[in-house]
Amino acid sequence: MKIAIATLTASAFLLTGCGSGGNNGSSSNTQQTTTRAGTPITEKQNPEGIWLGTTKNRKRAFALVGPVQASGHQPFHFAIDVGTHRYMPSIAGFLTSQIRTFSANDVKSPFSATRLALEGNITSGQFLTARLVVPGSSNDTPVEEYAFDYNPDYDRPLPVKALMGNYSDLARTLPGYGGYDHQSPLALTVDGHGILSGHVNGCAVTGTLFDLGKNQKRLFSLTLEATPYDSSTTCFSGKRGETRAVGLTGLATLTRFKGDNVDSLLFAATDATGERLLAGAVAKQ
């Protein structure tokens, strides 16, 4: 199995009605139409990058948004912390940005059998907010809301070889620990060429990490193959009872959460149908 990860950078916005922005701080619920310096926004804003923040219920979250593709769309993946750094995928899809807003249709989510839509506001390199809604619904209550701050690590490039190492929860309790961890539910190893292997919450995974090349950002494109150990446990949100290997593609980055003592590999991916989603954040030993 192979995982390909390409380096990227992105920004996060504040959502109307969201909880706190940034890594753990609070943020305004007011829709942003100016920069923090008060300058009116007249140029098209780009949501590309790494974003760290929270949901409206103050769960920690991250978002990875890739560069604009030939189609004019940008791939995105949001993930939320369900406790003790256990991140699970929230939504994924392709967005289109306007002057200071962005939107996405046919959004995939493990929380809904119905395709959803995403709408949001952004100030490039500062903040991003988003609302997950049911298209055409008379109920104006969003399914979820997100508020993010831009992570400047996106603008600090890393070569793939800098990702080399072992990743597991032991890194937080034993900084500098170097051995591969067979006990943690999420443990990975990456070699100097970006070849990745390990296990993620009930799945064996393999893959390769790739940077994005000319952009020289800290966001990686990800291709991944994951195989559930048995039909009773699976790493995929949205699908259970399978044991076959599944190919997924997505994004990844290496950064540090606010208040953490180690860097973490953040990753999120989906299969071609959007029915199987995988995400995580694992500390580097």
C-alpha cells in the first residue's frame, strides 16, 4: 500500500455562530468583511493552507485546503478531535472561492447519508469560518459550524525527508522516544523517501508522501491504502463490516497544535466514492 502526501498551506476563517477560533481561543461570531487591520477586502481571497480552530461546540478541529486545480476547485478536508487527540474526519470535498467567500456542494460527511453543502468566509492568511448545511432545507440551523485561524507553518516549507521518523502517542509522554510503537491505536513510521506504513485505529496502512513541488508550501498530497484488520473494527468513518483494502487520497501536513510539546502529522483522506473517510493527528517521536 502506498500513501502520497504533497506539501500545502492554507488559512482558516471564523464562522457565523461558531465557537472559538484558532487552536483553542475564542473568536467573534461576526462575518468578516475586512482584514484585522480594518482594510476592506476587494481582492479574491484564497482558503488554501493549514487551519487550526474549533467547532461551534468548542471541539478542536483542523482543516487542510489544497491549491486551486485545473478545474478551478480546491480539495478540502476538515477533521474534529473526539477526545485526547483522537481526530476523526468531519467533511471533505471540493470548494470554489469568490471575493471573500467560498462554497462547496456535494460535501461528504460520515455524519449524514445526505450530501451536504458548505458555505463560508475567509481572509487569506488570517481566518476562515464555515457552515455545513442541508441544501434546500427550510431549517436554517447548520449541521455544524467551524472557526479557524491560519497556521503560518504553511509558509514554512519542509522537504519530505524532514518527515522521516516514528509517530505515536508515546511522543507526548516520552519526548524523543524513537522506537516504533506497536501498542497505540495510531502509530506510523515514515522513511527518508516519504514511504509510510503503520496502523490507524484498526487498519493497516501503507503509502508514500509527496510534496507539491513548485509551490514550496508545507502541505502534502496523500494517497493511501488501508486494510481493516477484521470486520468488527475499521478505521473508516461511514463504513463498517469490511476487510478489503481501500485506496484513499487526501492531504497531510506537519505542524504543532497550540500548547503541545511536539509536532504532529495531520492527515485526512477519502476514497473515490466519498463513502469512506479517514483522518488523524499523530505526534512525532
